[in-house]
Amino acid sequence: MVNRYSIPIEEPASTTPAAVDYRSQNPPFRRPDPIRPPDGAPNVLLVMIDDVGFGAASAFGGPCRTPAAERLAEDGLTYTRFHTTALCSPTRAATLTGRNHHSVGFGVIAEMAGQAPGYNGTRPASAATVARVLQGNGYATGAFGKMHQTPPWEISPAGPFDRWPLREGFEKFYGFLGAESDQFEPVLYDGFRTVDPPATPEQGYHLSEDLVDRAIEWIDSVETMDPDKPWLCYLPFGACHAPLQVPDAYLDKYRGAFDHGWDRQREITLARQKELGVVPEDTVLAPWAPGLPHWDELDDDQRTVAARFMEIYAAFLEHTDDQVGRMVDALRERGDLDNTLVIYMIGDNGASAEGGMEGAFNYLANLNGYRSGTQESLERIDEIGRPSSYAHFPSSWALALDTPYQWAKQVASHYGGTRNGLIVHWPKGIAEPGLRHQWHHCVDITPTILEAAGIPVPQSVDGVRQKPMEGTAMNYSFNAPDAEDRHVTQYFEIFGNRGIYDHGWTAVTAHRAPWLMATPVKDLPTMDEDRWELYDTTVDWSQARDLSAEHPGTLAELQGKFLAEAARHQVLPLDDRTVGRYPDPASGPPHPMRGRTAITLYPHMDGLVEKAAPNFFNRSFTLTAALAPDFEGGAGTEGLLASIGGRFAGFAFYVLEGRPVFCYNFVGRELTHIRGDDVLPAGARTVTADFVYDGAGFGKGGELTLSVDGVAVASGRIARTVRAMFSMNEQFDVGRNRGSAVSPEYAGRGPFAFGPALRHVHVELPQARDIPPSEKARIAMATH
């Protein structure tokens, strides 16, 4: 009898007595059978799309064509009351563990992790992932795409690697680590190592297509070598998270389709949702979010730009769904589809309202507090969706894409932030396709997969006693359309936006609007001042009629239940801070540079994600590239010495045509190049870039001096610098470029590697300078 309650599964000891001589061995020894799941256990394809609201996909009445989702729904199940946590990392952590997001340390995204247990961004060993459980039961396991659960301070050559995909139960990983990625020039990992994309944007590369190619290849390989081994394929796309970027063939698919605007789109979508039966006939549109403009309040330029952003988003979602279609077609061709449990999560939260009132051509600029508004977008409108843009649509489109509900991503209180489309397809396990109206949550996905595979929830994994599973398996509803709900109580909380569902009632309070990410806490109401709302969703599907005044007792009871659930699941203490969440280093997440003012990095290293790299913001710094003694110099010398960020913000220190160059890219708008006049001589030992910050504030400018062997060769002023972040996915690279190029001077030249003559780059981060910047530059130039 196989004991599946403890992983790894212990092999039974041999009971065959050993003979003295092998010639007389009888009975013969028998090799133990490999660990296999129970007979009939299905393959599992878990697909997750990013930042897609309930009312976006055509399968749920939205304007974005999703033919693959519709085909799966035809002979599968369409869940109309499925929920997420309202934010990326939390939803992914809950989905993969079967525990609530605070229970596993993901009350916020990994980049904002702090000290409190519910917010430390570190999945405990007592909450093993579904991948580890399936792997321990004989499944092959692979993940392809966005993995936003690895703590960013652990993404370095020193690790630790316990919470990297390959140590969380996935035997194969190909994708990116973090919140988002450039779709044309991503920084990719294959296992533990960074790798270059297999093609360039000019050659037609797009990340979503690459992920599906790799997933199909992996399944082919597994089934070729072990046809009887089932597999789990986790396919979490980076799409449709910003940046909105699509292949050229999709750029014009929706021209003119959204000229009617977001208010009218809500009406169109709701009508279609009623036709499909994904909302009841008596559903009404929930109230509009306060502070966001209606379509008729925009001028002509704003409407033109807003419509174009939405056209690209719709194309992005259609393109992503087409890749899901390719994946499903490949399974069908292999004869796998009938016994593959396909779980298609159309969104890890509601649609994103983080693009601001007008949207953004480069929304990284918005995140730094530099408005990327209508005029910039209008001037570059034909670039939106292409590699040169880092686009995000206006916040009001998020409300339309969350039809018929209130609010959007981050707002965990209301269904606009938490209700997402879910399709389940499994011909061998589902006899009665159609709509399912049972209430469920992403924490239910892991229990559902385990029950389908006939695998119990383990009590111990890798020697660690496991926390109880907090989700509810959905399998009871597979062949019982009218089955009573089993997931009847669920709390929600993100950034102080909080609520609770209990037997049809919801008590909710929206504390912070997602387009106010940079708003200091002092400018927000306290959480004690928040106004709670009450909805009876058994008769009010869209949370449109607030009953708090009519049923104060029910509201008070649910508020008390929220606090009880919050205490039980590590939600407390509540924390509504976003940007500036941890004002001092001691209270924030760990960092490889903590307590250090210098570090030496080598070309053989894979680069450092920005959250694990030296902090170059609002301060002085010095980069010193050490060259080999036999450095030949001359005009033929070229390559990157060091860079951080990419096309949309960052800086690069490199050699071009033999001359040292420093380029500062201010949010894609200002490129400042400071370059030496002379080529590097043979035998040069060091090349240095020394930046002296003006000080006294954020985003100030400063003087940059280039030196060769301690002698200044060029100096110039950088008028202003980026305040808080260069990118979400680019790296600090030494000796070669990964991702996009900071300067167009070396864009399109691949890794632009410097070669073996570069020994290392030393980074210094002095706390202060005694010499004023202007005097420092004058002295440096005088020594030349």
C-alpha cells in the first residue's frame, strides 16, 4: 500500500531473503516499481492570464475575442462566480498552495514584502505547492511563464534557491521572475540560469508564443520518453499585464472597435453577458468608481488615444488566447486532450487601473511619478503596442473590462477586483458541460487538482508537517450543475481594501484607489474611518445595491467575522501602504547590499534583478571597470561594461568604437550621452564612471565624469535622474546586455559583450561627498 500522506513516498523495504550465491537466489530480487499516481490520474494544464477582468473575454461577454476559451467552454464548464485575491503574487501563491495568500506570506506582491508573517513574501515549507505534491506522486512537472513568487532578494547567484520554481516542485522552468516583462525583449530564465530569447523582435519574437513553444516541446519530450507518466504543465502568461505589446499581425485587428468609449462598452458587455447566462437577467451595472472620468468628459485627443490603447489591449488578449488555442490543439493532436484537466484562469485579478487617468505610452514613467499623458501618446500613437512602447490603458477601461462589477485590480473588497472568468475542461471527468454558478476562489484550485488525480493532501512534505489545506475542491460541481455551494466563507484584503463573503452576503470597504498608488498614507483616511457597504449577492449579483443602512446588524456581524478570519490567516496588522511601504531599510525586505557600500561583480554572473542590485537612485555612485593586463585597446574595442534598466529607463556604461561612453536614459524621454574623445589605449587598466549627485531631494541631477586609469577624459551634466525604479524585469548586467538596450547606439546588437578583457566592475555607493559637484567636475577635468 502506497502511503501518499508523506512526501517523498517511502519505498517499501525488500522482504526477499538473500542467498549466499547469486546462482541460488530464489526468488529473484525485483526492482521497486516507480512511484506513479493512481490509475486514471489526468494530465493537468493550468493556464493563468494576467490582468484580465471578468468582462474582457468574449467567453464571458467581453469585447476581446477568445475563441480558444469559447471552444473549451463548449464541452467544458464555465464558472461564473470564481474569485482571485485582486493582485498578482497573492493570487499565484494561493492558487499553487491551496492556502490563503496571507497564510503563505503573500499579503502583497513579493517586491513589497516586509516583516509581518502575512506579508514577508516567503512561502513557508509547511505549505508545499501542488507541483511538489504531484511530483512526489510520480507526475512530471513544468512551469512556463511568469513566476512572481520567488522573493526578489533571493534572485542572485547566492540564492537561497528554495523558492525558485525548480525547488518548488517544478522539474522544468522557462520564463521570467517578477511582476511583468517586456514581451519582445524579456530577461528569461531556464532553470536557474538566464538565457537569451531564441529570436529578436525583428525576427518576429514574442514571449507568449515562445512560452507555448517551450511547453509543447517539454510535453513531447516527457511523453516520448515515458508515455505512461502524467504531467502538470503550469502556463502563467505575462500577458495581458502591461506593457501592452503585440505582434504586427495583431495591431489592426480592433481598429475603430472602441470609439464608442467605456461607458457604452459596459452596456454592450452586460447585454452579451445576459445572453450567455454568465450573469442573471436582472443584473444591473454596479456604480461607477468615484474620481474616474466618463467618456463624454474627454476631449477629442483623449478619446483618440484612449480608444487606441484599448484596441491594443484587446489584440493582446486575443493573441494570448490564440496561444492557448495552439497549446490545446497540440494536446488534441497527441490524443491527450480527453484525459487532460484544463483549468483556464482568465485573469489573476480584475483589470488593471494602474495606467492612470489618461493611460501611458511608458507607464514606468508614471510609476516614478512622471506623468506620461495624452500628448506624448498622441504624438507616438502608431508606436503603441510595438517594441518602442511600454503602454498601459486609462483606468476607466478597467471598469469596463470588469463589467458588471465595481472597481478593479487591487481593490479586493469588490468583485471588480476579485471576480474572474474560469473554464474547466476534462472530457473524461466531466459528463455534463455547461455553466456552473457555485461560488469558488483561487485557493480551491490545488484541492481540485489533487482530488482529480486521486491524491490526498499530504500531512508531511520533505520532513515538514503541512498546514491544513484552506481551499475547497470544486470537483463536486463537475457533474452536478445544481449542487449546493461548499465554499461559503472567504475573506479578502489587499492594501487595506477588504471584505468578506459569507453565505451570499458581502461586507466590503474600498480603502485605496489603484490609480493612487503613490499617495502617501497621511493623505488617505484611516482604516477606522472607512465606510463599509453591505450586499446580498443572492439577489444583487453585481453588488449594485448597498444595504448597510437597512441591515446594520448583519453588517456588524460580518465585520466581526472579517476580523476573526483576518486574525486566523495572518492578515493583521492591516497595512495600507504601497509606494514607500517600508521607509527604513530595517523594516523592509532583505537585500544583498544591506550594510554594504561596495560590491565587485563579474561578467560570468547572470546579472542581478533590480531589487537585488545596488541602489543607484537619488545618490552618488562610482563604477570602475577593471581590464586585463594584456588589454589591446584601439578603435575595434566595443562592448558593454555595465548597465541597469533598458529601453524605457536606466543607464549604460560601455565602449563604442574604442571610446568610453556613459548613457543615462531618463524614462525613455531624455538620453544623455557622455563620451571620451580618444580611444582606450593598449594596456589601460581601469575605466571609471563617477556620478556625483546634486543631493537634497529625489530625482535630482548631477555631474558624470569618465576616467581612464584615474585620469578624467570627459565630463557632463545629467539634468535629472529616475526617482525609484528603472524597470520591473531588466537587470544590472556586467559585461553583456540582457533584455532591451539602454541606448539605441547598441540596440539590435545582441548581447553587445565586451569580451574576456573585462575582469570585473567595482561599484561604490558613497554616503556623502565633501566636494560640491561643480568643483568635483572642474578638478577632474583639470587633471586630464
